[in-house]
Amino acid sequence: MMINYLPLDAITPNDFIPIFNKPSIRQHLIEHAPFDAQSIKTWVREKRHIDTQDGCLVRAVSVNNCLVGWCGIQRAECGFELAIVLDTSHWGLGRYVFKFLLSRGEQLGHQVVYLHLLHTRRESTFLTQRALRVFKTHMLGECFTTYEIKVGD
């Protein structure tokens, strides 16, 4: 199995729609209208802009040349956050994507990053074991479990 991290301009925006509109994915994201051809173009444009900012990175995730989600390091309220959204058929890849993002975070000069899991997700033992601290946050009207994670050794 080959995981590739591609710039968003290497992906046709509409290819994200079936992943992002799956009920099993949407339940773990901040509530928003389902994506359509126009809104997905706007989302991709916004993420491509984030990718140009200092300290940020946004990539599509593909496995064996099949799009399975996206990941990134982006600015958030408490610092830089990791974002990982994978198709349910590839949730087992989350640890690999996480490690990729930590490696890139180190290259970008981050000391600490944050990962926010919406209240619909159970706490993660994997993340808790790696976290400097775990705490509750409120953003955009939602409650999250936030993991503060040291980057590098």
C-alpha cells in the first residue's frame, strides 16, 4: 500500500464530495451543509490559500492512486492544529497520516501542535499517550477534546 500526500491542485475538487458528504464522516465534523460542486471549489480554494501560509500545509491523501481524504497543519485559536479527514474505509491509516504531519510540523519549525476531536469522537488512547496534555475546548459552538502534542523528539 502506497500513501501519497498531494497538493490539492493535483485533485479534481468534485472527487472530495463523496467522502465529505458521507454521514459517517459528517458526524465527526462541525455541522455544515453538504458539499456541492460550487462549495467544494470554495473549500479547495480556501485550503490552497492556507497551504501558502507560513507554518501551514494542506495535502490530499491518496492510497494506490485513489483519493481517501485530506490532512493538514493550519492555524487555529490556540496555535497550529493538525487536521485529518479520511474516508471510513481508510480510518486505519490515521496513525500514518498523523506521523507524516508531525514530521512535516517539525520541518516547519513547530514545537507543539494541537489536534481537536469533536465531542462525537471518543477519546483516543493513541493520542493521549503522545499528548503533553488533554483538555476540553469550545470553538465554533462545538465542544472538542483537544490534544496538545509535542513535535519532534
